[in-house]
Amino acid sequence: MAARPRGLIITADDFGLHPRVNLAVERAHRDGVLSAASLMIGAPSASDAVARARALPRLRVGLHLVLADGAALLPRAQIRALLDEHGRFGDNMVRDGMRFFFLPQVRRQLAREIRAQFDAFAQTGLTLDHVNTHKHFHLHPTVLGLILAIGREYGMKAMRLPFEANAPLWLKPWLAQMRARLDRAGIVHNDYVLGIAGSGRMDEAAWLAALSALPHGVGEIYCHPALAGELPLSDGMRDYRHADELQALLSPKVAAAIRASGARVGGFADVLAQRM
């Protein structure tokens, strides 16, 4: 069987988190290789991100659902079982995953928040290119099931499959289950992802190494670019080299390596159009 042609989706996560992130996304798309961005619709600078996206018609924008280690969209009074006293989701994803699975009340509130984030994205008028979650929480079968059910109502057609070749063995059955569920639901997805092991460290050298051994099929390389300066970061992101990741997206060497790979570059709607 002939190998699938190469496709490459280059995504910036956390669009809307801060003006420095939004400016980096705009610059990396206008002057670099960035083809897509995942919008935190409830983040402090989401409105600014939406305005910039509207002025960038070739930038594909998806929904970056925040269900862990971040602020919720709904007020705490409506989803009290999910949030701390500051209105934020916790970062103990094992504990929260157990609660999502076993507690119907918690699950109902989770569905309410997921729907609110989809609805808020729909109200922007932007075309929904893809859906993913902060910290890949859609690997959890309960979270994935709710996203599939609710996302269908909002025209969701594509999701990130967070499969990286060097994923730990214990994670691979979860990834296989996720791939099968997406396929059964008719939701298109990338074949593999690059950027998990190097999260926050996707500098020029990391990009060139990844591009030198790019597999066949459709890959997504995701990163977290931002202009240098202070960002409101969670503890898990304090060592991220945001400015270095922006410079990689602007690097002529990276652009040349992408061209040399022969990969078709775009958003999910561009690269996976034939599967939709």
C-alpha cells in the first residue's frame, strides 16, 4: 500500500490567554509558518484574539477547551462541583477524571461548561476548524464522550489526536480507544502529533530535528508562542520558552525544512479536507 502523502498542521495553543500570546500568533501567521490557533474562549484576552483572527482569514481557528488548570467560563455558582474558591479548575487530573466518571452531578456540570465554551465560540462567528483540550484532557473517555455529543451540535468536524510516537506504553491503549471513537463518530483527526515531549521547548533546533524525520500521513506540530515578557502562567508552564517558540515559527531554516518535506500545510480543514 502506498504511503499517505504528508500533511502538516502547525498550531499555536492558548490563543487568547494574553495580548503577548495573541501578538505572537498574529506575527507567526503573517510572517512565519503558523497555520492554525486554538482559542481559549474564556481567557482574559479572548476578545482581542477573536478580533485578530477576523483580520487573518487564512488562519484556521479551533476551540481549546479548558477543563483543567485554568479559569472556567461559567460562574462558579453554576458549576460549583468543578471549581475552587477562585473559580478555577484544579490541576489534579487523576482525581477530577475519577469524579467525572463516577459522579453524575459532576458530569452534568462538566457538560454544562463544555456546552458554554462551544456556544461562546459559535457566537464569535469564526469557523470552527478543530477542537482540542488544555492538557489533552479529551483523552479521558468521559470528557471525550461529552465533547463528541455536544460538539456535533456545533458543527465540530475535526479533533486533535494527541498521539506521539514515543508516548508511554500505559497511554497507548487510551490513544487507540480515542482513535477508534473518533473514527466511529466521523470526526477527522491527525495521524500523529509532535510537541508533547518537547512542550514549551519547541525552539528552532527541536523543529529542525522533527522535520528531518517527518513521518508520512497528517501530523500536527503544536506550540505555545508568545512575545517575551510576563504571562499569567500555571505552575506547569513556568519553564516554557515562549519567545524561543515564536522565533522558531519565524525561522527561515524551519520554513525551508517544511518546504523540503513536501508536506501540505494548513489547518485541519485544509489538510484533512478529503477525509471530511
